[in-house]
Amino acid sequence: MSVTGSSRSALAARTLVSLVVVSLALACSDDSTSPNGSFLDGTSSNHQIGVVVNSLGKSLTLFQLGSPTTQQEIPLGASSSITPTGLAVRGHLASVPLGNTASVALVDLSTQTISRVFTFPNGNTTGSAFSDDNTLFMANSTTGVVGRATVTQSADSIADTDSVAAAPTAITVSGNRVLVTSANLDENFLPIGNGIVTAIDASTMEVLGTATMGGTNSTDAALGPDGMLYVVNTGDYVSDGSITIVNPATMAVVETVSGMGVGPGAIYIDANGLAYISGFFTGTLVWNTSTKTFVRGTDNPVCAKVGDVCRGAFAASTNSAGDIYQVFFGSPSESLPPYVFVFKGSSYTLSDSIATGSGPSAINIKTY
């Protein structure tokens, strides 16, 4: 996804200047922070808050959508083993898997502090999800297990575990079912077979069934408003990826849809059933889960361009107005800094660029 030739620097410079102009113009119209002074209340006219995981910066950035430059930073630790990879939010609590530390940070967003850290004996933590206000599930991609912990438990160790298919990467909750998406890779990160989703009873930790995906290297999943689970098959980062649709109640595979671009890695589905599929090489595709058609496909993805070439996207989410907030990790080799790019939902035109921390990789938007 690089711009080649001597024009690269000029194109990047022109694009970045344009983005700065857009940001400055919008900053002038930011409204004031909510008069009661609570950061999570947002501004007087917009109470929504964005939470961004900075993988390289080892932190969370919180920003007010009504005043994007009004931000709070939450450090996740200084150890080189801390490699935050994902985000789950429930109430005022955020769960952040810390990668190579084999642990998960539970962050209190209201106080902007880490309230506690849950730990596996070893491994690498990836996905996590709350099944209720007090219960958290987390995946260990190295050891191939999923663990359960409670917010109020006395010990920090993750004692309740289930074995799942190799390299679990994402967790989604549907009712009392915890759905674990596994890439199904060996120790050399090569596919053992197609991806696998495992259903676990949230109360008993019983494995209820599995489903085999229609592609390899399954890395993320999201529930649609139709109750179906939409699983991203990333594939080999050379060929087009796909999405496999699974019925969580029966664990039956409904169908697999191809054409999701090269290396799709993240999916978010809004209340209207629009799926936002982000990939490092493609930007963000918009796919209607009801009609199984693209609103914006690989020929015209949502992205911030350098010249006529798209920057990639690590993840995307939407606000209450349908505007898209897209995470760009940054590209030091091309002198392109990281941003959260904002696109108008009605036209998909770029309207803002928000500077956060280093290496942003996940985003959540909600009202507290």
C-alpha cells in the first residue's frame, strides 16, 4: 500500500497539509466541556466519548467527540512485553489484553486508572469480552485457551479455563454463549486448517460446539442485528479475504462471502446492519449484512488517500450520527503519522483527523 517514485513525499506533504487544515477548521467549532466537569460526560452538545488503544504507545487515549482535542491518556505500563491488542467496554470498565505479558488490564474509565490486572501463567493475550457486568472472558493465543475471571474475585490469576482451537484471537458474546474465534495457526503462524469458532456456556464453561469457517486465519468477529455472527477470514495477506456467517444458536455455518479485500482484520457492525471491514491494505469496506451487497467495496473503500492510494485501516466504528471513525496505525517508512480519521456517514467524505497515541489499533465509541 505504498506510493512509489519521487512523487511520494510531495503527495504525502500535500495530503497532510490538507488534513491539518480540516482539523484546525473543525477545532474552532468544538463545543465546551460539560459544565459538571466530568470528562466522560463529553461536551454540552455531544456526550459521546472515543476510546483508542495505542499498541506502540502502550496506552489508552480517551477523547470527546464534541471536542476531539480534549483528551485523557491512560498509561498501561512501561514494560517492553506490554503489547495491547484489543478493547472491550462494559459500563465504565474497559478490558485491554496486554499481549506478551499474558495478562489483561481492567481499566476504570471514570478515574482513568488501571483497577487491576488479570494474569495467565504464560502466553499471549489477545481478545476479551464481558459476558455480564462482573464476568470477563479472555483469550490466550499462545496456549490455545480461553479464561474466565470476575471483576470482584480476590486473586488476579485466571483460574477457570477451556481449551479451544489454536490461536484464539477474538471473543464475542451472544446471550449466554461466549463465541471464541480461533485463527487455527501453528507455531510458525501457518494455517492448520480453516478458522474455527467455539461456543462456550458463560455460566458453566462447558464447550457447546464448534463451527469451521469458510476460510483460513479467522481473526475477528461481530454480531449483527439479525443475531448472526460475522467472522472475518483474513487469509494469507495476498488473496482476498472473506466473511463466514454463523448461527450462534446452532453453530451452523450459513454461508461464506468472498471479496473482502486483501488481509481484512477487523469488523464492526452498526445497529442498521452495516458491516465496516477494515484492512491494512484496503482501508474500510462497508457491506450491508441484510442485502449481502457492498455500499463501498474494494474498488472504492473508505480511506484517507495519499495521492490516489489508500492508507490502510486497523479498525473502524461509528458515532450516533453514522459518521465513521477509522483507525490508521501510521507508517514511519512513508512519514505518515497515526490518526483517527473521521468520515461523514452520508457521503463518506473525510471531515477530520484526530491525533491520538502511537500505533492506534482499536476504537470504541459510546455515551457514558
